[in-house]
Amino acid sequence: QLDVIERALMLWSNERDVVLSPFMGIGSEGYVSIKENRKFIGIELKESYFNVAVNNLKLAEQEKGNELLFD
């Protein structure tokens, strides 16, 4: 569902805006936010989901860094 999240972010936010996800889950909104030059704040109570989200957000940062190297 990342394409749906990306479309929503493009319609309702600008680059460098802060995106809040009060029910972060595995961090899909954060992943897309980072890739689309937004800042992200996520809240998740379930530790296992939080840990997966942290890994996904780190992956987005790494991928974003790689894009900058080859653009």
C-alpha cells in the first residue's frame, strides 16, 4: 500500500513538513515520508511492531542516501 501512502503525502503535505502517525505499526507512513523528503514522528505501543518500524525507517534513510549518490 506504499503507493496509496505516497499519493496522500504528495496531495496533503509539502517537502520538509512533519508527518505524524499516532498508530505507526510497521512504519509504512514513515518509510514513504523519509523517501519523499518529509520529517516523521511515529507512535507505536506494541514493541514488536516498533522494532520492525525502526528497521524500515533505517532502510528508507539508507535508500534515500543511495539515491543522492547516483542522481
